[in-house]
Amino acid sequence: MDKPNVEHAEILSNPKLLSKDPAPGDVALLKGSETILIPTPSADPKDPLNLPPWRKWMLLILVSAYSCTAVVLCSGMGPIFSVIQAQYPGEEERANDLLTYPTLFMGIGNLISMPFALTIGRRPVFLASMLLLIATGIWCACSQSLASHIAGRNIMSLAAGQSEALSPAIVQEIHFLHERGRKLAWFIFIQNVTAGVFFVTSTYMVSAWGWRWWYGFFTIMNAVAFAFSVVFASESLHERSEEAMRGETSSEDSGSKDVAVEETSLILSAYGTPLDIEQYGPRTWRHDLKLVTVTPNWSDIPIFFKHVAQGLCIPVTLWLLLLNGAFLGVYVFQSATFANVLLAPPWSWAFTSLGYVQAGQIACCIIFLPLLGYGSDITIRYFTKRNNGIYKPEYRLPMIGIPAAVGVICGIIYGQAASHPENWNVSAIFVSYNASFFAFLGANIVGITYAVDSFPMRAAPFLVVICAGRGIISFGLSYATLPAVQDIGYDMTMVVEMVICGVLALLAVPMFFYGPAVRKSFKGWVGAE
């Protein structure tokens, strides 16, 4: 097996960088020009943080590929929906369930799968989710009734839900805090750029092959990705102490026999600690190909749901849940309506042209990666330097400003253009729809990084709070707002939704200043058990 590129680890004994009672998530990230590795990598070659860079990129690409097909299958039906809806005469209204229910079941899928991912490991749950995605793709392609089609998509969405919580959990577990923003941005970038390409081509695929082979194409893609995942998707779960999660370690924790340190110390090198193959054994393909590499502890499942319930009671995670749910609800609503708006007069778009609307997501991702990915990591480094090397998770929050403002303004424009198309150019729909996607991406990456950085010992359950909860909230919003269009029109519907999104986004300002106090007040809930 390849070994990570380890050159040296600079140790500072007994640093006094943090206060005696820091809030959860507050860590010493910088010491002069050096970056402290958080979490502390262990001396175990099988530690996911010690994977060589090419293995980390391979794992990131695989979870991105899975997440791409999951998003396209469950959320990308908008451009081809009119064709599928026409296959069920007399049931056109019920056919809307093909669009709205997947977000609900993706959230439920997180609640079902993530406790097992914590208990038996990420790898078996990830592979099982891919198998279920393949099986339900065949189901939907062969369905003979609307009821069967809806049922197949609902179960498919249970498998696709892991693209929201499990996939980013895997990405953040194999990377350090100072690179987490850009690595998650790369995950989202790869996922959504490829999804954007498929959104464009979906209408042509359906026109040439029919909608059943639309499912068939992505099922074949998932089968290929599954084969690669069996080989390269190694386990990312690794038990760490609270000290290691703060970037603190001792000689016992690190496994190093060369460094005699009696007091707590910090690793500053960007290369990690020397590996102790004698004590832990080497990383081998035989180990990586095992389905389960962790010892299951089934008592962790009820504890997991306890942590989820606690997350709902912590103002930080509750706010992130509402913020994500609101912006996702807007995006789902516009995904379900833009095709009908563009097909109707005065624009009267051709069916095969609808996919080009979602091609704008590629442009969104090109802007998103440097602005919200690398920009997030640059921002936290700037604020951390100003705070004498101490990092606070709230340093992630300023990045929500641009996508939130763009999303709110363009959301109102979408409502006006959809209600009064004679007064607007078609680009109003095109740009506004993709702006809502950009706004959701912003809420998504800020929510994930802020939650994981704030409560590192509760990353998995709090990701479920955000990802499962936002699916349920967005389902409620989209399910309620689609009929509301008949009563108050697109314009007023979007005004109501944008007020909700705007208020929730503005709460980032008090959270930036008072978030540390809030986190500290719940410190007893988020430590090791």
C-alpha cells in the first residue's frame, strides 16, 4: 500500500493558546506561520487522515459520482417531467408526487442509514446505498403504473439521501479543518457540474430513448461507480479523542516512541505524524477491501438518536436546519415549476431546450468553488490570524452573505417573471432559477462546515439534523406552495418564501457575535460519552 507523504511533525509542548474553558469548536489553528493539523492524525497507517493524496481524491470523486446520479435521479426530473406526466392521463396532479416526495424520503433515508454508518462504518452503508440505488433504478425503468413509479422513486430517494449527510461526512473525515472548506467545495463542484451536464442532456436522452432508458443510463453509471467503490472506497470512520479533535495530542495518543512528552502538545506540520507500523501494522488492500473494518457497537444507535434530538434543541443547529430547509424549498419549488412556465406562451420553449436552463448550474459551480470553497478557508485564516491563532467556527458565517442576497433578490424576480411573462425577458427565469441553486449551495456549505467545526464530536448526528431536517422542511414548503400558486400566484408565493429566507439569513449576524456563547452553554451535551 502507498504511504502518506510524511516528512516531519513539529511539536510544541504545553502551549497556552486556548483559554482553560474553550467553547466547543474553538481551537488553536495557527502558530505563527504554521498550520496546526486538526484533527490530530494518529500514528496508525490505517487512519483515514493518513491516506495518500491520490486515495483521498479517488474517494472524493467516488462519493461525488454517487451523489451526482442521486441528485439527477431524485431532483433532476424537472426538464423531462412534462413528458412523464403525459404518460399518466387523468393523474397529472398526482404525478407531482414524483417531484415532491423524493426530498422527504431523502431526509428519511438519512435518519435510517446514518445510525448504521456510525455503528458499522461508512463503507458498508455507502456500498449498500449504491446497490439500492441500482435496484430502484431498474424498478422505476420497468414500472407499469404511476403508483409503482412513485413507490420506486420514494425508495430510491432513501438510498439517494446518503448523498446529503454520509457523503460530506466521508469527505470531512479524511481532511483537516484548514482544508475542509475547499475539499467540500470540490465535492459539491464535481457533483453539480456533472449533474448540470446531465440536466442539459436529459431532454435529448428522453427524446431519443424514452424516459425509461433515462433511468437505465444512470443505473448503468451507478453500477460502474459501485465496482470502483468496492475497491477504492475505504473506511473513513476512525475513533478520536476530544483532545485529538482539538489538534492536541500526547505521546500516548500519537503512538510515537521517539518523542518524550509528558504534557499536552500540538502538531503543527502539514505532513502529519510519523507512522508506527510496528505497533499498528501496515495499511493493506486486504484490510481496505473488507466490508466492515470497525467493531459494531449496537448500543450506539439509540445514543445517535439522542444526539439528533439534542441537536434540534441547540440554537446553532436549529438555525442551520431552518436556513438550509428554506433555501432548498425554494430551489425544489422552482425546479418543479420552471418547465411549465417556459413551455407556456409567450415563451413557448421547445421541450429539448429545457435542459439548457439547468446548464446554468455549471456556471454557478465555477463561481461557487473559488468564492465559497477556497474563499471560506481564506476567510477563516484571516480572522484566525486577527484572533492570535485561535479559530472560531463563526468565521465561516460571513460567506453566506453573497449567496443569500443573490437568492432573495432573484427569487422575487422569478415570481414576477413567472406571473407576468409578457413584461419580462426569458432570462429572468433562467438566471433566477440558477441563482436559487447558488443560494442553496451557499447555505449548504456554510451549514455543513459550521456544524462540523462547532461540534466535532457530534458531526454525524448534527449533519443528519441539517440534511434530513431540510429535506422534510423543503418537502413541506414545496408541497404547500405548489397549490398556493393557484390562489396567490407565483409573485406572492415567492415574496412569502423570500421573506422567510431573508430573515433566516440575517440571523447570521447575531450568530457571528453570540455563537461562541451559545456553543459554550451547550458544552455538556457535545462531549465524549
